[in-house]
Amino acid sequence: MTTAFHIPDRVDMGEGPGGLPRVELRHADGARATVFLHGAHVAAWRDSGGHERLFMSRKAVFRDGQPIRGGIPVVFPQFGRGPLPMHGLVRTRAWRAIRSGVGSHGEVTASFGIEDDDATRVLWPHRFRLELTVTLADALTVALAVENPGPTPFEFQSSLHTYLRVDDIACAGVRGLRGTAVRDFVGGQTSVEARDPLCIEGETDRLYSGAPDRVTVEECAADRALVIEKTGQPDIVVWNPWVEKARRLEDLGDDEYRFMVCVETGCIQAPAALAPGARWTGCTRFTPVCQSPA
Ligand code: TA6
């Protein structure tokens, strides 16, 4: 880990659970974020009002080769199940710290990178280079860039598989999806979303194709609302395991489905195609509606 990455009071590198290297970002307004090099995984984000905005399972595993249950897993080049490991190749691999900085408006940024290697090429025969940039200000912005340095085109799915923390799922909802085509992986049917907000009242696993670029996650307390804005990513997935699936997940407490909802942005329904030398970027910004003190 290079000391050049360190910025006093703003960017600090250290060791987290499981001995995994992690980077702490601190903004002048009190906001903080934690990113593990393992998967370039944003594991925590506390806004300037002191609210913890990301969910992290109390049973999360922090170990090489294992996915972290919470925060913002990076999914590439496959979403969900398929010929590759679940959610692809990069969320359980070590990324490297590339650069950090403080912008002209005090925003704190850190970038992380990973590329193909012998092991990934055995599973997926393509060159790739990814860069994830985290920007901490009054909002949290996460940008994923995918480059194709190889001689042949490839297609990929990607997602920022964001686990949001909610005070109580019983009064949380996702506003802005009405009228969007939705594929329900629980019931199996495809329809058009009619609800606004979408409330979570059972196991929920819904892929919204061509979703609006702005949705809001609302809670009982109005000041907990969070605006999610996406660019370059056509789709949104809303997921909550609910009771039975939560029980089956070893790295999730039985009751923790009540305190989380995944609102994932990505390129899922229709994989993105990347020609040799081309670059794709997808960005998601999370903005608390109100930054009142916790
Ligand atoms: O969130 C969409 C989804 O594919 C769900 O079907 C569920 O499998 C979830 O991801 C699990 O993600 P995980 O972090 O356990 O790999």
C-alpha cells in the first residue's frame, strides 16, 4: 500500500477485520466511508448527519475469496448465477489502491483498480481493466469504469449491488419505479410496476429494465430518505431475502432482513458490449434528503 495514497485527516489506509486492507475516507463535514481493497468494496458510509446509510450484516465474513454481505459489492462480468461464480469475478478479489485526492469543493476521492490475470482468464477468456472511484461529499458517488485492453470484443453485465440500511423494512419503500417493466424472480412473471412506492412485504427480487435514472428510498422518518441517481446503467434490482431466505443465509442474521433493502444499479437485462480499446462507465450517486444530526 503506497503512503502516497494517504492524505492526513482525509484518506487513511489500515487493516480491517480478517486483516483485510481498508481505506477510510473522511470529509470535513463529518461524513465517513470505508472501502476494502477486497472487491473495492464500499463497506460503510456515514453521512454528515451521522446516519449509517449502508447495511452490513453482523455475520458478514471478511476473508480472501469470500463475498462481504453488505455495503456495495461490485458485480462484473456476470450478474447472479451462471457459468462464472455468483456475481462474477471481482467482488472477492484484491484490488489495488490507485490514487486519492481532495477536490476543489472538499470532496474526498479514492480510486481502485483490478485487471484480468491467469486465474480469471481460465474462467473468462478476456482481458479487462476495471477502475472504481469513490467520491465522498454531501453525497456518496461510486463510479465503475470498464476497459477492454484486449484484441477481441466482449459482453458483460455489471452492477453496484448496494445494500442500504433501513430502520424498519415495514415502512420502507422505493419511489419512482411505477410504469417500469419488471421481471419478478420470485413469482416468475414479467409485468409493469404499478406501485409507487414499491413496498417490501415479502421476499422481493425484481429486475427493472430501462429504469428511471432517479429513485428515492423512503422510510418512516422523512429525514432518512435517500435519493439514488444512476448514469450509464439502464437497470435497477430491488432485493430483500425476507424471513425464509434470511434464515438460509449463513452470513445474515435471521432478523436482519428487517434492516436492509438492496437497490442495485447496473447493466443486467441486456449485457453491454465493449469493443477492443473501448471504455464503459456507470455511476451511481446516493444523496441523503436531509443531513440532520442522528
Ligand atoms: O440481488 C439480486 C440477487 O441476484 C438475488 O437473486 C440474491 O441471490 C442476491 O443477489 C444475493 O446476492 P449475494 O450477495 O448473496 O451473492
